[in-house]
Amino acid sequence: MSENTSKKTFSKKISFWNKLKDAIGGTEEDYTKISLKKAIFLLAVPMILELVMESTFAVVDIYFVGKLGASAVATVGLTETYLFLLYSIAMGLSTAVTAIVARRVGEKKGLEASTSAVQSIILALLASLPFALAGIFYSKELLMLMGADSWAIQEGYRYTQWMLGGNVVIMLLFVINAVFRGAGDAAIAMRILWISNGINIILDPILIFGWGSIPALGIEGAAIATNIGRGIGVLTQLWILFKGGKHIRILVSQLSVDVKIMFHVFQTSLGGIGQMLIAMTSWIFLMRILADLGSETVAASTIVIRIMMFTMMPAWGLSNAAATLVGQNLGAGQPDRAESSVWKIGVYNMIFLVSVSLIYFIFSHTLMEIFTFDPKVIAIGSEWLRILSYSYFIYGWWMVSVQAFNGAGDTKTPTKINLVFFWLIQIPLSYFLAITLGWQHTGVFWAVLISEASVGLFTLWLFTRGKWKTAKV
């Protein structure tokens, strides 16, 4: 190797580590002006690390709860069907917030961006109240409605009570991190989740199984750990927002209700809430079908969802980077650059998820055995993982194209798509295959595969038509 080549190699390594340092530490770069590859790297790395930590906690949490038995895992899964409704509102609102903040930052209107952030936080607080009241006073009834077994209703209800009762921390964590992402402060959002979930992971085994003078709280301990970790995360978010991040800061003078801006945020969020609500309620119907097939089926499905979360979060991180880049570049009047960023990220996403699908197919039993010793739960879960592996390459493009629509502020198009493919195809097909044809859980798994592969291909085709470039926010 020549001296010249050695210097170039060394220079590239230094450049990579400098970029990585900027991505993790945060940077004041203008994402509408730097090279697309660099912009994607600076945004995607912290977003990926943020969601990897979130999914790591989800996996660790279900690992410890799994030691309490199939009914405990089923309780978590049934509670999450209600949390999915909350997530749909939180994610829908977050989608709107990211799009609005990104557009204002791209237009160089920082004060309007932070005002929108304040109104979105107020909306999040209001949205959390009904879930808190329902969880505190009607947790047993909610579990009964979902077909929970006697253990879940008599013992596991405390988990539901804590998770729904303290849902405000989940709502705020979603929305405020969306503010940071839209502004381009992805590194801050990453650090918040690392703090929050790091505390969760430490507290989980201590509160579930007990330690020293701390009593074993069982499944209730898992919920308490989650609320403490996320609560500390929210306090940290608020401190940074007022102190000021790299691209956004809230002033005390902005702490008031602005009905016009709040209504604009709410109106923009309706499409995002709609698309998430449709997808999440579809999952509730599927869980209701699976609940009739036994606690082992629900437990297996709950574990599979956690594994999916862990493996797909890097792909969602990349997709979130697409939303920010689309929003900021459209705000800067560069629609072609916005589209180019989506195609680049789509290729990266597809490559990643193809590798994940190979792992699912080859190591399905091994993955399930990490979380449970129940042979029936392992068999059902590994079957679903193998079926999922057949279409992951499509999911990569679906995620990115959906986030392109959302980042542009066109949240209504994905909502209409979800309505057709999830409610009109996925739910009836699941029932038909599982109950009418008697395929049981296998029918549900194949219905999910068919419907979600179809929605992915259709969404990508719609993206290529380019109408999202004209969306107004």
C-alpha cells in the first residue's frame, strides 16, 4: 500500500469518527444544505440508537415478566392492546409535530417552531386524561373485555392500572421527542430514551423480584419501573427544551394557550392519529381472536411483537430520518432533494430488513427460547417469525414511504390506505382464515403477512406519483 493510499484511508477513518461523534453528540448543521449522505447519517444514527434502546427495554421487560408465567405475559399483551390506542394518539400527534416543526425550521422560523411545540405538549396532556381515568378505575373490566384469564383479572390488573393510570409520561415522551426530531435535534431524543429506558432496565428486576428490603412486587413492579423511568425522561426533556437544544428552545413567555396554533397542530395530527388508530385497533381485533385460542397464543404473540420491535426499530429510525429530511427540505423549497433522500434511505432499509428476515427464518426457535420455556408458546411464536420473514424486504420500503408522506404533512393519504388494508382486508381475512377455515393462529399470521405486504407495495406506488410534494403545513 502506498503512502498516499494509507493517508487517504486514515483520513476517511478520522472523517467517519468525527461524523459519528457529531451524530451522537448533536450538531448545528443545516440539513437542507449539507450532502444527503451526511444528513442521513447525522439524523439516522441517533434515531436508530434511540429506538434500539426503546426496543431493548421492551425485550428486557418481557424477559423478566416471562419468568412469572404465561398469564403474566398475556396480561402485558392485553394491556398493550389498550396502550396501542394511546400510542396511536401519541404517534399521530408526534407525526404532526415532527412535520410542522421540521417545516418551520426549514423555513428558518424558529419562534413559530417552538410555539407549535408548546401547543402540542398541552394537547398531549389533555389527550392523556381519559386513559388515566379508565385505567385507574376500570382496569379489571378492561381486561375482562379482552378475554383475560382469572389470574390476569385478580392479580395482573395492577399492571394495567399503573400503565394506563400513568400514561401521561408515555404521551409526553413521544411528543417532546418528536419536537426534537423535527428540529433536527435527534441526538437529544436519543439521549432521553437512553436515560429513561436505562433506569427502567435497572429497576425492572429489582421491583419485580425484590432486592434486600425492597419487596417483590411481581408484574406490578414492571409497571412501576416503567413509570419511574419515563417520568425522569420527561423531566429531562422539559429541562432541555427550556435550556435550549441545538435547533429549538422554548421561552417562558410562550407558555400560554394559543387556540389557533393548537387547532392547526390538532388538525394536522388527525390524519396521523387516524392512520395509527386504524392500525392499532386492527391489532386489538387480532388479539381478541388470538385470546380465544388460549393464553399461550397471546403470550407467543406478545413475545413476537417485542422481538419485532427490537429488530425493526433501526428501520424505523432510518424512516424517521426520512420524515425530518422531507419536512425540512420541502420547507426550504427543495422537493427533489426531499425525494432523493427517501430513495436513498429506502435502499438502506431494505438491505437491513432482508438480513433481519434471514435471522427470523433460521433462528426462530432460538429467539423464542430466550423468553420462555413453554414448548407451545415457542412453537406458535417461531411459526409467526418464519411467516414474517417472507415479506420484510417490502416493509423497509413501506416504512420509508409512509414517513415521507407524514414528513410532508400529508397524513391523510396513509390514513385512507390503512383503512382499506387493515380494516377491510386484514381483520376479515384473519377471521376467515383463523375461525371459518379453522387455521387458528396460523390463519391470523398469514392474514397479517398478506395485508401488510399489500399495503407496503401500494404505498410505495402512491409515493412515486409525487403529490406529497405539494402538501401544505
